[in-house]
Amino acid sequence: MIKRKIDDYIRNYYETNRNALLITGARQIGKTYSIRQFGKTFKSFIEVNFVEMPEAVDLFKGAKSSGDILLRLSAITSVPLIKGETLVFFDEVQQCPDIVTAIKFLVDDGSYRYILSGSLLGVELKDLRSEPVGYMGVKDMFPLDFEEFISCVGINDAVIGALHEAWRNRTAVDEFVHGKIMELFRLYLVVGGMPAVVSKYLESNNLQEVMTVQQDIIRLYKRDIAQYDPNNKLYIEEIFNLIPPELNAKNKRFILKRLNEHAKFDRVENSFLWLTNAGVALPVYNVEEPKMPLLLARSRNLFKLFQSDIGLLASQYAEGIQMRIIKGDKDINFGSIYENAVAQELVAHGIVPYYYNNKKRGELDFVIELEGKVLPIEVKSGKDYETHRALSNIMDCEEYDFSEAVVFNNGICASQVRLSMPRSIWRCSSRKAMLLRLFIKWIYRDCKVFYSENNACY
């Protein structure tokens, strides 16, 4: 059984809250499975899927009270409604806006508990999320993150706890553990975090079967495009297909001219938004300046577009790339895959990533807000991990008060800390270390730290 963090979240939510809960996210990320597992803790569990039961959509239309809704609900299920001991699950609620709007009446009635799930297909669910204010919580769900993945493949809580502790204390981790976790990270880049794909890997240990499931999911997403937005489906599918090659381009920024020579952002903006709202694409916007708050410096039409799952992205590249990733081949640049992994982890942990590009200073792969400060992040997948001109330029720029920067790569992570002004640098190299990544439990080794203290260099 795949253990998800969302399982603990759902359980804690219902122990401390009387409201309903809406779980949202892309298709095939395990929403229904987690809710059904939680439903087993109730004496009675009722599930209504508005895609599989289209007649239920009409059934709930025009209901004027909780009594009306519960009466109609009892007409379509043989499962008993037991007061105080029943969980009612409304699935694919984007098909039935009336039930989302009416949830406040059901919560007020208080006889039963309610949980809802929906896929962010188009704008339907997005427009409904704020409807029952004060009566329904909303939780976004994502594919398995790296910590969930290593837990599924056998890394126990004690090891994960030790890695957390190593990061907090900046201490070395056993070299054998480091090697094992790095192997699993490379495996994660190939398998990804879609539950059906992870289950297939655990069941078969066969990458060909894993890729078959991944291709099935991609085909499902393309069918959704045709079904839910027929007016713009050609643009949307073309944008979706362009994500892998655009990320593999030199600057990784999405270039509209590759979509259409005469394309203007205003004309295709809704197509990008559809992919974002559907949870299959992750936009990372450019900021004009890496200053707090980053949202105010965001550029509306300059962005990179990542896929929501790293395994799906890897499966769309040339055949054979999977084995090269797993073997840790350093002779090829897998920058797009590594950057996608970072973007995916950031978003899954509630952190909004941006990037910064300046003709004079260069480009930072990511900038984020963390603990009230801006943190620059560089991602290096090849041998040139010690070359990060743009990051050095930015850290030397006195108008930006950066306290730290992080470089993620296969071998070395560098962090630069400014302690006071005027500044200088002295260097301190730690012994071999494997630390879980900052804020997302990332992994790195041989950490070098640069401090600025006075005008002399050490």
C-alpha cells in the first residue's frame, strides 16, 4: 500500500474540524484512493461519482434544503445513512456545481460528514472553490514527492528522521546511506510520483511496464483536453506537447513563436491557464527583480512551463534516457529533468517558484520566498556544477539583501551567506555530507559554504 502524507492530513482535519473538505488536483494522483481508505474508518461510507453516475447530477438540481439533498441521496444508494457515523464522498464534483454550492446546508445540518474531490479540468472547479466560505476547506493534492517515494520503496522512518536531523545540524550522513538515497533519487526521476506508476514499479520492477502506464496517463490527459475544452483543444494539446522540447532548449523559457509564428500571449493565455488549472502543467514566472514580495515583480507573459510529474516528463524524451539517468551518466545534460523535479517539489510543498533573468547579470533557475526572505536556487545536472556566474553576480549585488543561496547538483551544493557589510568571503568546506534538501528534503553532498564578514578575503 502506498502511504501518502494526505492521509494524515485528512484524518487530522476531520478530528479537529466539522466542515466539509474538498481535495483537488490533477487526474490520476490518488485522490479517490486516499479518500476511500479514510472512508473505511466510518461505519458507513457512501460514494457518489458524478462522472460514472451522470443521472445524479440532475437528481441534485433544484434541491432547496439539506432534507431535500439527503432524501435524494438515499434514493441512489443502498448504503444506510447512520447519524454521526457516515462519511459521504462526492467525487468529480466539477460535473455537479450544485452539490458544492449546497454543501453549506449539509454541514449546517450536522448529521453526517462530507468529503469532496474534483479534478481541475478547465475553470469549472476553480470557480467553485470559494463558494461555501466557512463551510468547506480546500486541499490541493499532488503526485508523490520524493520523501513519499522513498518511503514506498522501503526506506524506513528512522532513516528519514536521521536525514532530517542531518540537515538541521549540518552534519555528515553515513556514506552508504548517501549512496542509496542518491540511487533512489535517480530512480524517482524516471518513475515519478503518479501512484499507478509507482505501484506498477513496486509490482513489476520493470521500467518498460512503468513507461506503458506513464504513456497511458499522458493519453488520458490528451483525451481530457479534447473533452473539456473543445474550442481550444488544438492550442492546448500543442502547448502540452511542447513542454518537453521547450524545457530542453537553452533558456527553457516557453517561446510562443514555436507554437505559432504569429501567436500573441493574449490569444493563447486561456490555453496555458487550462493546463495549469487542470494540474498537468506548472508555470514558473519570471520576476523583474528578485525582491520581496516576488508576486509584485512577476511578469505575466514570461515563464517556463514544467510538467506536474517528473516521471511523465522523462517518459516523453528519447528512449534510453531512463537508464542513463539511473546510472548517473554525467556526460549528458539532464537540466530540464532536474529543474522539473525541483519545481515539482517546491509546488508540492506550497512554495511558489519564480525565476530571474537579466541580460547583464544572467539567469537564476529559481527564486523563492522562504522565511520572509528571497532564496536563489541553481540546479546543475552536469559536470559544470562549480560554474554559476549568474548566482555569483547576484550574490555580489549589494542592492539585493540575500542571506543565502543554494546550488543543487549531483556532487556539490554551494551555499553563500552574507553576514555583514562591507563584505568579503572566507571559505569553509565540510567533509562528505548527505543532507536532505532545504525545505523539501533535497539531497546533496560535499557542501561548501561561503560567508561574507569584512573586507579581507580568507
